[in-house]
Amino acid sequence: GPVLNLWKKLNQGANLIQTKVAPPAEKSGNESPIVSFILLERYNAIRLVQDVHQSLASLSKVIRGTQLLSKDVQNLAAALLNQETPLSWQGKWDGPEDPMQYLRGLVSRAVAVQTWVDKAQNGSL
């Protein structure tokens, strides 16, 4: 439906879904607190994008008949049909109630944090 189409459109060219991220490790304490915060924010944002992608991919597979309906997918579908952001997503980032706005906000924030990381690593933040 519209949520799946929007998600596909939002992620075109963003490379967030394919990005491999590890939790930021405190190296030697040389990182500034700001850089440490930005790295943690990027990690959390990309992990949430990937979690949302996984749940929407499962929903898509159920719709196409290539995966059995689970309780998680059923809860996801019920929330989206009621035009509500699923609680499983809200628990990870408290965003807008409208799922379309939530997805737009999530991707734009993840892209923005990635830009901040690039600037911080170049020393131009």
C-alpha cells in the first residue's frame, strides 16, 4: 500500500538499509563528547531504519503470500490500517502518530545525522 511505496521512495539512494553499523566504541577517550553523541545517534538511527525496513519487508511478504502471518506482522498491519505509527517503532523513537510522517521524519533524521558524522570526521562541524 501507500506506506510500502513511501518507504521504498524515501530510501532510494539513501543507502541506510545496506549500511553496516557497529555500536560506537569509546576509543581512548580522545573523541569529543559531541562526536561521541553524533556517532551514537547515527548508530541508533540506522538500526531503527533497518528494523522498520525488516518489519515492512515481512508485511510485504505476507501480502504477497510468501510468508506466514505472525503476531508482530499482524500488529504492524493493524496499526498501519488505523493510520497509527506502530508501538514497536514508537518505543525506539517517539515520533509522529501518523506513520507516513513518522517514516519521512525517520529517514530525514538518519540522513542528517550521517551528514553530521561526515562533518565531524572532517573537522568541519
